[in-house]
Amino acid sequence: MIVTVYARPGCHLCDEALAGLAQVAADHPGLEVEEVDIEGDDGLFKRYLERIPVVAIGEEVLCELVFDREAVETRLGQIR
């Protein structure tokens, strides 16, 4: 399963979300974390700039602005 983090360089909240997801991934074998730099895509930049970091599975946004480990863990538990 892939969890996507929409982020941009220099964003400390994005760094915190990525670190938190690394911890979640350690507890969930097979979980992959994909970082997408919104600066490389005008559409993503416009969509997510005021909301980053955005953590999603597919099109489902699990949290934004602040990493919510509980929301991510709950959703992963529902999927598995």
C-alpha cells in the first residue's frame, strides 16, 4: 500500500509528516511512503499549497497541515 505525502522543500511541517510516516511504516510491513513535490506540477501546487503537508491514500486525504498519526493508523487498520 502506498501513502502519499504532498509536500515541498523547506517545509518543516512536511518534514514532520514524513518522519511520522516513517515511524508508521516501520510498524506496517509493506507500507510505502511516496513524497510528491508539489512545486513540480502547477496543478498540485495550486491545489495543495495552502494545505501542505497533505497525507493521502489514493484520493482519500487522511490529514493536512499537521500530521495526524492516529487518523493514519485508524485508516490503515480499516483497510487491512
